[in-house]
Amino acid sequence: MKRPRAYKTKLILNNTEKSYFLGCAGFSRFVYNWGLAEWKRQYESGEKPSAYSLCGKFNAIKDAEFQWTREYPYVIGQEAFDHLGRAFQNFFRRVKKGEKPGYPKFKKKGISDRFTLRQHIHIENNRIKLPVIGWTRLSQSGYLPTVNVKILSATISRRAD
């Protein structure tokens, strides 16, 4: 079995794609921050929160309270809850070891402009197909492998616009 590898490359976006990707990053940040606030609220009231239960609660109320979230792929929200769950796993692991734990923090606009997509990602020579979003151009042709490769996830982040 081959080891997973990571690649980093630049996307070439037009203005429409750029604004949509920033919206996706904002959606991811919103979901993470909502989950963190709800986790704190539940924990302080004596409940035992989890990323899975928070995701279910968010999905139950999002159509009534956050209709704008329908504009973006649902998988972005799921990944944000997965990242929140991992943040708390790391926090509790450090507490157990007696290390300085560092409680998970709220994400800030401009600093945490990223989102993750998984499954159904395809690459051709100079473009990548992201789920729901569609084809996006790559700045480097032939850099990413296209043969005998299964792409598990893609994290899109903003660097210097």
C-alpha cells in the first residue's frame, strides 16, 4: 500500500470563482465557530458534546436559521465539524499527558480562510474538478499526478489573495 502524499499548488481563479471560494471559506469558518460556541454552551450546562451531535443539531436548524448555507457544498460544513472534533481530541490528549493544552480558538476572517472538500476530486493535465464547484484551472501543468491516483481530499486556502 502506498503512503498518502500531499501536494500544494496554485489555482487560477476568475473573479466569480474567487468570491465563491471566499464564501466557502466563510461558511467553513462560520460552522466551526458556531460548533465551538455550542460545544462551550453544552459543556457548561453539564452535557457531553461531540462533533457528530453538533453536526446533527446544525443540520436540523440550518434551513430555518441559516438559509444562506444552502449556497455552499454541505461537505464543507461536515469537514468543519470534523476539524472541530480533532481540535478537541488534541486538547483532551494534551490535558491527559499533563502538557499545556491550548483550548480550541475561534477562527478569524483573513487568517483562517480555508475549506476542505473530500471525494469525487479529479485531475486532468492543467485543471482540477472539485465536488459541486466544478473544474478550476491549475497554475502548473503536469505537477499533480493523474494516473493511478485516488485523491481523498483537497484543502483550498487563501494565500496573499
